[in-house]
Amino acid sequence: MSTVDVTDLTFEAEVLRSDVPVVVDFWAPWCGPCRLVSPVLEELSEEYAGRVKVVKVNADENPGLSEDFKVQSIPFIAFFTGGEMENSLVGARPKVVLKEAVEELLAAQG
């Protein structure tokens, strides 16, 4: 399973109503650090297929979502479970850090 592009219109269905935890990557095409994180998130989406959904939100094209979640800087990676944002990371992070955050999300889910 690879990452899914989400917009203002599909966010509620794809993220807030998801029956599995969701990792949301707020990014933009011009953002260098975003391009570094993207392949790592693709890998995680494969590793956690069926247990965690990884989605991408283009922050430039979906300013409402960026405003709702107070995204000040990208990449902004938000971790949701049960429709609530549980954690977030700002900036490009190594895979080990992202994987740890996903594991915490799964552990919190029970």
C-alpha cells in the first residue's frame, strides 16, 4: 500500500474516520526536506500496510487543513488515531524516528 493524496474534501473520510491510525504528511513540491521524507514515508506505508495508513496533504493546495492543524513549517507530520491528532513532528526526520512515532501510535491504539 502506498501513500494516498488527501485534500480538504477527503480529509475527514480518509483521516478522521479511518479505522486504523493515520500518518499525515503536510508537504509542498518546492520543499526540499519534504522530498527527503517522502520516500521514507512510502517505505513505512509498505511496512505497516493494513495497520497504519499514510497520507499526504499538499499544504499549498489545502490551506484550510494547514490552518486547522496550525502547520507553521513543513514537512509537518501528524499522527492520528480515532480521529484525534496524537503527536506531530516538524522537519525532516530519519526513518528510525518516524518508525518510533508510528510504533507509539499503534501502542496507544491498544
